[in-house]
Amino acid sequence: MKIAVMIPTTKEIKPHILKDSLGLWETQDRKPDEIIVVDWDTLSNKEPCFSEARCCNVAINRTKCDYLAFTNVDIRPNHNVIAIIEEVLNKRPIEILQCARIDLPDGSDAEGIDWQNKEVFDSWAKRGKGHPAPGSLQVIPVYWLRKVNGFDERYYGWGYYDCEIIRRAAMDGLDTEWIDNSTTILHVPHELRRNNEKENQALFNGPMELIANKGKEWGKE
């Protein structure tokens, strides 16, 4: 079983935020088979607004792994996340896994925090508040993502695209399992940039089809 981690980024992200995230994924007890960073600003024919859905689709087309773990630069994973994901998938391979997160207080996005230090990591975790948010970490079989043309690229900005993929998976008979009691995902605070929230919500509340991006070259770099 091969598991890839996907992280989207943009020029708005401070370099240490991405560096801290990458460091924790690179030093997992069970290392990911791939770590795919998709930089929005390097993609061609970009829409005026950042699209995390399209970044996710780029990773779907790039990966050679069996599963993709979709996450973000503001997520700080505990050292055992990939090992636990593999353990669960070995028992139930045709599922989507989601991890609840712990929202951290202000200051946790500061430069120079030694996230590799277990005492530092655990100290921040104790100061946070649990939040079962879709998209903090979603693990999805790659074969199924390609079958349904990935995430719906009509969604721009952040939000709803990750909830929508879960609904489409349910339409196709895939189960979703939360593994929030097994591992720890920390979320550092940042300014919310839902610059297309009303439009995304309208899409989410409207008709939905299993196959997205029909007649479109999706995940284009």
C-alpha cells in the first residue's frame, strides 16, 4: 500500500508555515511514499481566485500511490498519523478516512516553534480545542478519485469542495470513517479567506452528480 500526502500552497503563505508542515510529514514514523506540494502560483491558466479543488486534482494526476491524504500547510500532524492511516486501511481498504483537528490558539503560527519536539507539540495540543472539520485531513483511494474526475473545479477558494466529495462518495457506496480518537492533527490559526463562500455554498446545496468536471480537462497544470 502506497500513501501520498498532498499540500497546496500559494505565495500568500509564509515560508516557515510550509516548512513546518513538511518537516512533520517527512519525519513520520511511517513515512509517506510521496509528498506532493502543489503551488497554485505555478499553474497555468489560473482563474482569478485560488482553487484548492484544482490543486487537489493536480495531485491526483501526479501521484503514483494508492491513496492520497489531502491536507493543508496550516496542519501539524502527530508523528504516528500515516502509521494509523495504514493500519485502518489494511482492515478496510475501500473507505474514505477523515481526521478531526485541534484548533490552536493565537501564536501557534509563529516562526521558530520546534514542532519536532514531542513536549512542544503536546503542549500546544493541550491548549487547543477539538473541531471535527472535513478537509483537515482526508484520505481517499486514488482509483476512485480518477473514476469520478476528482474534485469539482467549480468550487473556488476554500471550503465545501471537501464536503462535496464525501457526498459523492456516499452516492457511490463508499463509507467514511473518522479516526479522530486515534491520532492528533493540530490546526494553526490564520486569516480566513473564503472569498467565494456564497457561490460555493449554492453549488453544494444544488444538484449533485457523481462524475465531476464533465467535458473538461481537470487537474490541469
